[in-house]
Amino acid sequence: MIRIRIYILTIFTLTVLTNCNNDEKIEGLKPNEILVVTLEILDDIEIKEITLTSNGATDKIKGDQIENKKKIKLKTPQSGEGTFKICVYTKTDTLCSPDSYIEGGYRPKLRLKNNKFETLKWL
């Protein structure tokens, strides 16, 4: 009986741990072939859209999908070296981060504060 409980607990734990980073996956790609950028938004602005552009690939999220979220994750395929930038579109302005060097597998974290982008974590 104890073995069955341990077996079930092990299966449950592995299932939970495997699905933790599901929002960072792109079907058919390995983790080191994906760029995932987390953007923390501290400014109180009405966002129409946020885009992540990396070597020609783009991921975007519309303002109505953001709602009250303060942290947004965007991802694109990225094998090898390149650059990326994030743009936040509002009704009256477009705020873009500077182009930044990246490689596949990088997970940078940025913050938008006072209409400026800050880097919190790079790799």
C-alpha cells in the first residue's frame, strides 16, 4: 500500500514539475532555441499592444488580453545570436526598448517604469 502511494505521489510531482514552464514552450523547439522575455509593467498606462521582435520573428499580445497583468511573457524562436526589442503601443505613444544582444535560450527580464525600460535579469 505504501509503495502505491509513493508511486502515485511521484507521478503527480513529475507531472506538476513538467508543466511548470509550459508558457515558455514552442512546439517543435528545444528550450535553447527559444527567447522568452518577461516584461514587468509598473506604469499605469492603457496598452493597445505589446510586441517582441527577434531576428524577424514576432510575438504580440493585445491590450484586451493583458487586462490587469503586471508581468507579461513573450517568446519567439531564436537559434544562435541576434537582437531583440520590445515595443509597447498606447493610444498616444510607442515605447520601445533598445535593440539588445541575445542568444537562443536567453530569458531576459525587463521593467517598464516611467516610460523607460530597465533590465532586471539578463540570462
